[in-house]
Amino acid sequence: MMAVEIRPAPIPESVGAAGWELFAAAEAVSSAIEVHGYGTPEAAFAAEEQLPHWLDPHQTKHLHVAVDGDRVIGRLAAWCENESPETASVYVQVLPDDRGRGVGGRLHDRLLELAAEQGWRKMLTYAISPDGPGERLVPPTGFGSVPRENPEVRFLLDRGWRLEQVERASRFALPADPEELARLRAEIAPRVVGYRLHTWTGVTPEPLRDGMAVLYERMTTDAPTAGLEEPAETWDAARVLEHDTRLADSPATMLTTAVEHEETGRLAGMTRLRVPDDLSRPAQQWDTIVRREDRGHRLGMLLKLANLAALDERLPGHPSIVTWNAEENRHMLDVNEAIGFVVRGYEGAWRKDLA
């Protein structure tokens, strides 16, 4: 039997370009782990959808693969914001049927070597934790827990990681009930006076880019991240345009609704759905944010209801919407639950500090 080889993998410049097959195989490993962890084929994704993230010029990326003969059975993915080079987001992943062979440990060893080479001082990761028996591990936030004896939990604890937060994955079955959505809109109508909605697909219209840049920055400073201390990002209109244009070069459409405070003209909040071209797959709820100074007006509910209506009108036919929220983010979870999202699983958010 050939030994499993750990080696770097290139990031292709486009779909089908040099290195594409190895990159796609690595992304297939990650997709298979999502399907296994959540127990549903709805968790699968395509490498073509992921490539734009790997081509983000504002991040430094690293990809390694574990190869057994002609099969890619594991991957190490890592990236950091160029303006915060001491913090890396990382994933060490091995196909379920190939675990127990020491491949995950070898990938983690390579991760530590990479961390030393790059000068990282902190690493962050997310790991799906299916429900299991026995003792529970609770993060410092006090919200949520993961089974302490789960293999992914033991793997991380044994290597010095600490659990900081639990993320809830939720699902909303489509199509939505129009009568229920109308009831919710009527319920919040008295609270949302003085705000105007904007909805679009693809690239953000030029007049809204400055406002969206502010909201993207707020996503990195205002969202609850517990003890992860995720790095802040700097955005401007040019970065919004670059970001939107890059994401448009994939088999998915970004559907965005933003809300404007009419008196000041500032964007008070936004929400985004990434909608795959493949109708058998769910839409993914991406960012939702309301500026602190505009909270208390039910704008989170307003935004999500408006984007749901836009999805039904412009891009119908998908089975569901999936989303992730920190367990302590009760405001957004209250909105989701009121709309009809139900729990589909949990992830642990982990941190490892380096000397």
C-alpha cells in the first residue's frame, strides 16, 4: 500500500485552468464532510462556487492535500486577511471513511509548520459537531454545547484548541407561505416608518457601494464572535465592486436587499442570499447586519422578509434556505425562528493561540 502523501496544491486562476483537478478534488473533500456532518445532501457545494473565495486579493491563501494513490482523502485550507496577517482561519479535514489512519494528525502537524513559517499567532476553525451521548462541552459564552466525546472535539482538544462559541445551522423550507409572510410584514409595519428598501442581484449599484462598504466593515466588528476576536476588515466602494464582480464569476447569483434611512440617506442594514444555479440546492443566507444606531426598528425582520419575497419572484424553485448564527445572537435567532427556520445542526468555533 502506498503511503499517504501530504503536498501543497495550487489555486487555479479559473475553472479548468492549471491545477483545477486537484483543487476540485480538495473542495470535494470539504463538501463530503459537510454532507456527512449535517446528514443531508443539501449541504453539498460545488468547487466552481468556492473558487472566487480562493481568488480574493485581500487574503493570503494556503492549500495542502492528503493523497492516497490517485485519491485526495484530506485537505488543509488556511487563509488570513492581508491587513491582519497574524490571525489565520484554518480547516483540517479528512474523509470519514479514511479517518483513524493518522492523516488528520499529519495535516495538523503541517498546519503548525505553516503557522511557524507565516508567523501566525492565532488560528481559528469551525467544526461540525453532530449530536452525541455523554458529557457536553460548553463555550465561555454559556450558549450551546457540543458532545465532548465526539471525534472532532477530541481531536481539537488533544491539540490545544479551545471551544469559544457554538454556531447553529438552520433551514427554512421553500416555498414560503405567502400568508404567513404577509402577517409578519403587517406586524412590523408600524416600526419601520422612515426606511426605504433597495433590492438587486449581482453587482451592487454604484450609488450604494459606499454604504455597503460600511456595512461589510460592521460585519467584522459588530457581529458576536465571543472570544474568537476575529480581525476587522477595511472596505471601500472599490473593494465592494471587486468583491461583487469576483463572486459573479461563479454558478450562483447574489441577491441583496439593503435598507436606507430616508432622512440621512445612510444604509442602515442589509442581507444577502447566495443562490446556486442548480435548483436542487438550497440558497445560502450570507451576511445580515443592522447598524447599531438603527436597531430596535425591526429592520432585521424587514430585510429578511423582503429578500424572501425577492427570492420567490426572481429566483424561485430551490428547496430551502440555510443559515448559520452564533447561539448567543438571540436577536437574529428570534427573527429566524419567527420566520420559520428550524435547527439542522451545530458547529463549534475554536481558537488556538501560538507562541
